[in-house]
Amino acid sequence: MFTGIIEGLGELKKTEKQGDNVHFTFSCPFTRELKIDQSVAHNGICLTVIDINGDNYTVTAIDETLQKTNIGEISIGEKVNLERCMKVGDRLDGHIVQGHVDQVGVVNKIEEEDGSWKFYINYDPSNSNITVNKGSITINGTSLTVVDSGKDFFSV
């Protein structure tokens, strides 16, 4: 479980395809604190650490993860939002995030509103309405509150 509060940024160093899976090697400020089999959210996607080598660590995305997320589109040198799983007793500053991604949305419009930004995001409604007004949603690992919700869109 995660909270949607970003802990740091990871930089993609290498990818390696193995069958239907892809291994991603990242570096980040807390690599040396990671352990094998530890869960880390990468842009909100729960991935398990399978190898640690110096300042780099490796995770694997299976085919379903590659189909439902955009992690396979990240290029070498790009950065992703990272969060280690929360510990029992930690503060819950965002909301409970499982790291299981439903689908990729598309930003349709961005408006400036009272010094903030409002993003309108379209999604495939075949999964039914995935949001509720004033509910929580995680976008690229960040805990956000839904402002408006419709059958194929929401805004944050």
C-alpha cells in the first residue's frame, strides 16, 4: 500500500525485454535503502525490486502492466515519481493507493483557476465510471482529489 505522496524521482537507466516482460533499471536517492522483493510505486505502478547493483535497482513489468500503463513508453534518462510502500503506523498524508492501475487517461484540457491548474482527463468508459466527485484518484503516483466526474471524463 502507498499514500500517493511522492518520495523522490527515479531515473530510467536501462530496459531489457525478456519474453512478454520488461526489466527496468532505475537509479534514485534511496536505492541503497531498498531490499530485494520490496514494493516501490513507479508513477503509481506497484513494481517489485528484483535486483540491486550499487546505485541502481531493477524491477519487472509483466505484459498486463505494460498493456494497462504507460511505463513501457518511458525512455532512458526520463524520470518517474517514486514512493516506497507505507509502514504500519506511518502518517497517511494522501490516500490509500494499491498501485494497481485501471487504465491510462488522456489530458484533454488544462485551465488555470485561481492560481492553480485544473486538468480534464478522458478515459475509456467501458470500465464503467472510475471516479466520483470529491473522491481520491492517483495520477502518475500522485494523490489528487476529483473535482468533477462524468461517464468518460473527470477533472482534478
